[in-house]
Amino acid sequence: MGQTLAEKIISAHTDLPVKAGDLCIARVDVTAVQDGTGPLTISEFKKLGIAKPKNPSRMILFIDHATPSPRKELSNSHMVMREFAKETGAVLSEGGMGVCHQRLVEKFVNPGEILCGADSHTCTSGALGAFATGMGSTDVAVASALGKTWLKVPQSYKICVNGALRKGVFAKDLMLYLIGKIGADGATYKALEFCGSTISAMSMSDRFTLANMAVEAGAKAGLFSTDEKTYDFLKENRREHVFRYIEPDEDAEYERVIEINAEDVQPMVACPHTVDNVKPISELGMVKVNQVFIGSCTNGRIEDLRIAVKLLKKQKVHPNVRLIVAPASKAVMMQALKEGIIEIMTYVGAQIIPPGCGPCVGVHAGILGDGEVCLSTQNRNFKGRMGNPEGEIYLASPAVAAYSAVCGYIADPTEVL
Amino acid sequence: MLKGKAWKFPDNISTDHIAPGRLFHLRSNLPEFAKHVLEDADPEFASKVQQGDFVVAGSNFGLGSSREHAPQIIKLSGVSAVIAKSFARIFYRNAINIGLLLLECDTDGIDAQDELEVDVREGIIKNLTKGTEITFKPLPEVMIKLQQDGGLIEHIKKYGDFQLT
């Protein structure tokens, strides 16, 4: 019997080949923590009585959730992370360098590897053909110390997407459509494995968006085969030498196969307060917005900013709307500066904030007021997510977000694209 | 034998309900954070929960973020177990790693304030208020092992490595 992507990658990290359902101890190549989970990882790590990570140069500590620090308690947490990196040789990604998941794919994770990250959206790196999964601080502390973790090899769902996405429809819409179809717990414990002509034609940026939100269906990982697009992405980041072909066997066994015709997908939104509460915008009715956020590990890449600026150019942000933009990383910020995107966005009325998680985690830089509505390109709209349980969050693509910031209400940009 | 009152919650209780992002700065002060546990799902819960009580919920409890602070502060609030129809994956792993007991079963027959008695060994929840009994799904072997050792850190300290397979 052939192997799925999950079985193949995990088997390359165990002493004996594994199949779905097996419990195994797997070698871990990379571990990651951020400033919300890192301090606890460090205190658990210290309890183990092990001086250094198994492979210090591949344990990465990211300061991205609350930077520049809005409170002394968080500044102190950042100090703990800096100190640990200095003591042990672990790598520190300072504030301003970007969101951990974007940085991981730009610099730190290679196809075919296993990544354990103390952040649920660690699954983003799955688009590079890595088995990347979110865990808690204690699991990541142990994985960092020993260079291994225990895993139950997941059953896989094959997500086949074929055909061309319609004008105005993006990877975000496709993922919201899928999550709406299977539900927020529709893939709990499973790996989603994406394939089909739509996926092959998709940019890496779009694939990262899909992989990023695998966890919003409960999945353990969102996996992709590698191809020339993966190679080109690595090359752009000057690390094509880590490229390798990873693909599932033709006779791999999937627990479920979900076929999606790309042409069926319309511009979508997820309505408050769950990600699976999705609707096509055409069925939404009038929803006025107070704040629009373009950014996050889901949709804060240069391709996202390019689409957004196309809709913002020669327009003005609606007077009743605050538009906040956070490039996902320093590299994205630099590119956006070079292309004049930041200048145009600033001119039309956007507030540009430093690369990082921004308002998505509800710590700073865009907390909602009571009863306010935010349309965001992020991945979660849970009650309280953006710092106020009395706020309402809708999720959509960068195109919908930019156009809605101009209109003052949630609007479908298809006609003006 | 565990005994306490049920606090009832619906489906899809996220880690943002349990440990809100706006209290991010309290992650370095868990006893203080615990005073706000589940605040966005039930503002009265944290101040009224008694030692030994149970959190009883619907499906997909603990979805969302990987923040281990969520099970940590449920445990710190004195809750002896979370009983739900199903749990989100990362929350489940985190809870076992830190020694918070999770029980999976149909929770429709449990209402808020019902008196429950849980026999972990027998796998039975007795609803003393209603006079009914519910069996819960046995914990997976690996989870029992980790629980017996007192969580993942203690397990590794004891063996110097994983002893699970």
C-alpha cells in the first residue's frame, strides 16, 4: 500500500515505516515558539534539567505577537526569550522581523522536514511539503530538548480542487468555502492533503493561506506536494538548495476524498463568531464596518498587499473606517516599500503598523470598541479574538477587505477588479 | 472518586473564551489569569466555581490557539475534569501534558448545577441530581501513561526519554 504525504514524511523520521493510526516517536527537525507561548516553553524546558536544545540553531524563538511591546509584563517575557537564546544558542527572531509562520517559510523550514511549533497556525509550513503541526508549550519544550516528539500518524483527507477560480475569488475564499463545508471540527486529528489543477496553478502565497487555515477545520496539518512553484519560492529566498520533491504515492489510502470545483466558489465571508459560519458575500446583506485589517500569517504577504493596493489606488478609505495594514514580515515590508505600495496605502488613509501579528491576537494595535465590527484577512473570528468580546469579526480575502474599506460596508470587489 | 457541580457550556468553546487574548499579559501570572478563566463564555464562572467542580461542554471544546495557559488556568481554578462531547486536538494534548483530566461522552443529559460523581477507573459519570449514569470513552493508552507519570515533563524526567510505544 502506498503512502500519503503525512505517512511519507513521518516515516522518514522514524526507525520503522509508519501508517495512519500508528503511534510513533518521530525525530523533529525544527521547533518554534512565539512570545505568547515561548516563556512557558522556556520554564518547562528548564524543569527538564537539560542545558541546551538538541539542535540550538533549529529552535527558533519569535517575538511577533506583542511587538513593539504594549505592556511591561510582555516586555519582561521578551527579555526571558532573549536571555534563553543567548544562553543556549537558540535563534531569536526579534520584533519587527515578522510573524513566525511567514518567517518560518522564508528562512527556517525545508521540504520533507518535521516542524513542531507552539502556535496553532504552525500548519502554514505544510505548503512547503513539511509536516508542520501546532502543539503546546510543554510539547515543544520536550521536542526542543530531545529533538523528537510522540505523534499519532494522522489519517488524511484528500482535498481535490480542479478548475479555474473565478475573477475576484482567491485562496482565502476557497478555504472558507471548504471549512464551511466540513465544519470547524470536520478534520480534527486529520491531515488535509491538497491536490488538483487549481492547487498546481496556485502561487505559494495562496498555498500558504490554505495550509495556514487547516487548523480552522481542526486538522493536524495541511500538506502539499512540492513542485517548480515550491522551488521558485525557495530560490527567491536564496535557499533553493533545500528543495526536494515530495509527493504522495498514487495508491495512498485516504480516509475521505473531497472534490471541489473551483468555479463553484464565490467571494466568501466567515461571520461571527466561528470560522465555519460562512456565507457568499452575495447572501450577506448590508454589514457596515468600523475597522478593516489587512495582514496576519493568513494574508499579509506581498501578493495580498498588491491586490489590496490595486483596489485602494485612486480611492479613499471610507471616513467611518479605520484601515490597518501589517505586512507579515520585514521582507514583505521591504518589498512593499520598493513597489510604492506603502506610500499609496498611507496616502489613501491606511495606518501601516510594523511587521507582526498586529491586532489579530487582541493584544494591541487595533482592539475593537464595544459593538464595533471588523473585517479582517486573519484566520479567526472567535468572540474576543481582537481584544473585546463585544466586538464582531468577519473574515475575508484581502480584495474584499480593501474594497470594503473604501465602501464602508462588506462588499464584493469582483466588478471593479 | 471525583464529586462536584456541573458548569454547562455550549459547543465550540475556544481558547479565546477560556484564556482571552486581551489578557495576554497575564500569561506570566497564571494564578491571576485563573481569576478570568472562561470569562467570555460565562462571566460568573471564575468567581463561583468550587474546588472539584466540572466543566461540561458540547463538541470541539478548546478549539483555536495552542496556548497551554487555557488548560492550565482551568486546572488552577479547581476544576477536577472537563467533560465534553469532543475536544480540539491541541487542547487535548496540552491538558494531558499538564495533568488536567478530560472525559469524552454525550453531555446532553447533564444540566448546569447538576451534582456529578465520576468514577475514573470504572469509566462512569453518575448524575446524582437526575439519577442517571453515563459511560465515558476510555482514555487512549498513551494518555493514561502520561497521566500516571504526572504529565509529560515528569515522564521525560523519569525515563530520560519517551517510554510510550
